[in-house]
Amino acid sequence: MSCKVAQQGHIRCEHQGTVARVTIANQPKFNAMSRAMWRELRAVFEHIQCNPELRCVLLAGEGAHFCAGGDISEYAAFRFQQASLREFHESDVWGGLQAMLDCDVPIVAQIAGNCMGAGVEIASCCDIRLAAASAQFGAPIARLGFPMAPREAALVAREVGLGVARQMLLAAQILGAADMKAAGFVSQVLPDGALAAQAQASALRIAALAPLAARLNKQTIRALNQPLVPVNKGYAAINSVVNDADEPYAYAASAEHREGITAFLEKRKPVF
């Protein structure tokens, strides 16, 4: 049985008994997230939330990588206008992340290869994170001339810790699986060849336990973590990390934003 997804099928969802296997599938781009994929992610997790038969979600990337970030090839079409940039982050991206955060079914992340930017955000919505020894984590968007959106940054900082968030966002530092385990973000670091089997075993172990208890535990943990950033109350909760709490996307038309993305697409070093 498969979850209903968009025709492109870049977020795949298959039911294996009481376990939903969700795959981020954009392998030619190391599973980078397109706008359509963010919308598919939301649809998939809304479906999972409404299915009482499911007891665990196993989330992985297709092939050798988890998710290398956003699909930068799309960015020039919408990132340089403030309204469309806001729509992308507040509707497309946060819609997908919020659906994961709202999901009462436990989520196990199987993280291999690159887990960058959007990948770190998606992994931050998971309950148990297992990583291959060779996995790499980061959010080097400073090289592209733009910050992480406020709500997304709050989510990542809460899960990786402020110190690691500063390394990722301010220094564009890439961290290894052992570093992320030391930070408490990753539960286990496994040999590359053992990751898939252990992730599957973890999902099956959770699925064999009491499903109502799991859902209630997730609701309790969610309540303990609230509020992250109030959805309809502006950005008062994170004033300290944005220059203008009312207009966090005012940088859309800035020269360095355009230069960072243009340089990436032209395969050259940006000049800031």
C-alpha cells in the first residue's frame, strides 16, 4: 500500500505492515528538496497522522545521501522577491516541517551521506536519528548569501544546540556523525554498511510496542517543547536572531543574496 503523493513522486511512502517507509528521492541532486517535494512531504505526513494502523515511520534518502539541502536550481525563480520568498519558507517549507512535527507516529531517521540545510531541518523533526559513520551535517548557506529562515533556525537550534547551530550558520562548518552524536542530535553512529539494518530494526522495535502509548508520549514531548515559534503571532519569540522582526525576508533583493545564488549556479566563488 502506498501513500497518496504528487505525480512526480519525489517523496515516496510505502507501508510495510505497521511501518511507513518514507523516502526523499531526488538522487541526481543528492536528494535536494524542490518546492514540489516540500508540498509532498506535508501531504505524506498528514496522511500518516490520519492512519491509525501505522506505528512508526522510517525516513531515509534514496541511495547514498539523506538530503543535501534545497534545490538551488529553482531559487532564482522566487528567492529575489520578498513576497514569494516568504511564501516559500512559511508555506512550502514550514508546511512540510510542521506536518512532521504534528505527527504523533514516532519517526526514525536513517541518515547517510550528506545531511545539509533542508536535510538538517527534516532530521530535526524526527524522534530518533541514526547516522552512518561517514555522514556529514551542516547548513553552509552563508556561502549562498542568505540566512536560515527564523522558524527553521529556531527548530534546528533547539535540536542541535545553540553552539552547533552557530558553527553551522555563522562559520558554514561541516560536522561529522561523531560530532553530532556528542551534541546529542544523533542517537547512534553505525558503520555505513550496518545503518539500514539497524534503522529497520529500530523501526520494528517501536512498531511492536503499544501504539497509543507512543502517540501519547509524542504529544507530551511536543507539549514540553512548546512554544517553538508561535505560528500566527509574528516573530516576537525570536527577535534576537532577526534584524527586523516584522520583515525577516527583507533581504530578498539584496546584492549578496543574488550574488551567492548566482555564483553557485555559475560554479564560481561568490564575491561578497
